[in-house]
Amino acid sequence: MGLTRLCLVRPRQFPNAEALARASGADDVLARAQVHEGLTDALCGCRLVVGASARLRTVEWPLLDPRECANRLVSQAGQGEVALVFGRESSGLTNEELAVCHYLVRIPANPAFSSLNLAAAVQVLSYEIYLRASRPSDEIPADETRDLATAEAMEGFYGHLTRALVDIGFSDPEQSGQLLRRLRRLFNRARLDWVELNILRGILSAAQGKKTPGRFRRSGGSHPSRITDEAADGAEG
């Protein structure tokens, strides 16, 4: 299907003779495959991440069908790194792994047999990507040309958000799993750019008491009527 980049996260065995035999001439893809210790590391630099899942989740995630998935991946690949993430043959992706994805993609099938083998799912989605990439380029939506925050930057933000919610007494770290998944869904849906991300991290730092209270208060007790671009850009500084 024309795809050549493969990243593996903690494979049980690699390289593997059986995998080479099953590659049917595409052993160059396996030879160039990158092995990573964690999913966040594998997604470094990605501006769009779509995870494949056949199961319904407790927290609903923005859902794409295979054709919509291909359209988004191909249109944004010209702007930066994108990734399509598959889970394990036996159990798919965990909730924690799905939480790093902006969207989920599900392949429509008979509800009685909704879960495809991993190889079949990869083939179906790769085929849709191939079809979309073979068509003349469409105009890229304006929102997709923004300088979006990368996957690892978003993970840094989520770590900061988790700490801030504990510091200000808003959440219990032992009972906040679903809350954090819902917040991830909210911010992943928003597709933050770098300026927006820095503004939010600056707000979190202020909430944690890491900013000087009243530092922008004008003489006489008045407050500025608006936030300037300079203040926003320096929110994390």
C-alpha cells in the first residue's frame, strides 16, 4: 500500500524470522523499523495521532470511519508528522494508550463479528490511505495548517495539568483517572497550537503559585482591560 515507516513499541521479539517470512518481499520495511520503549517516544513530533479500536469505551472519543481517517492523515501529512496506531492482536490498545490519540478509527463490520484480526485491520486502513494519497491533492483546510503542538508537548502539558489539579486541591490522584481521560479528550479535540499550549501552561503555573500575584496590576488597583500578545507569549516564561 506504499507505506514504508513502521514503529514498534516493546515488541516481544525483534527481529523475528517468522515476521520476515510473512513479509512477502516487504522485508525492507522491517529492516528499517524503529523500536521504542514507550508509545509517547514513538509518537515524538507527531501533530496528529489516530488510534484503531473496535471496542466501545467508557469515555467516548471523537470517532472516524476508515475513509475519514485516511483523509485527515493524508491532508495533514504535508504539514508534519502523523501516526496511525494499532494495538495488540489479543487486546488492542489500552485506555491509557488511546488517551494520547486525537481520534479513534473504527472499521464498520457485522456487530456480531466487529473485531478484525490485526493484519486485516492494518490492510483495510492502509488501503484507504493508499486510495486517498493517489488522488490529486485537495485544498488543505485552514485549521490543518496551524502550527499544532506535537504529541510529546501535549504529554508534557497533561503531566503539568495532573500535577496542578492535585496542587490546587481539585482532584485526588488516586481517583482521578476518568477525569483526566475526559480532560484529554477535551484538549485533544481542540487541537492546541503552540501559543495556546503555552498560555494554558502559564495559567497552570499561576494556579500553582509559581507566578507573582498581582504582577500585572496597574497603579491605583486597576487591572488591564485585555491580555496583550506579548503577555500571552510569555505566559510560561
